[in-house]
Amino acid sequence: MSGIDFLREIMAERPMPVVMLSSLTQSGNEVSLKAYELGAVE
């Protein structure tokens, strides 16, 4: 399960503030934007 998949699942079941970290993506990247869209706060 990817981090995005996990974020989608956790926000559907029990929304909470989430900070996503990745050494593989940069700010403004499609994956970063998807995380914000799903509810990540940082």
C-alpha cells in the first residue's frame, strides 16, 4: 500500500491531521498535490 493509498483510507475512516514525508517527491509534484487534495496538512 502506498502512502497515498493509506492517506485515502485513514481520512475516510478516521480523519486527522497528517503530515506526509517523502525523499522521492518534490513540493508541487503530482503526488504531493494529491496528498493535499486528500487532506494532508503539510
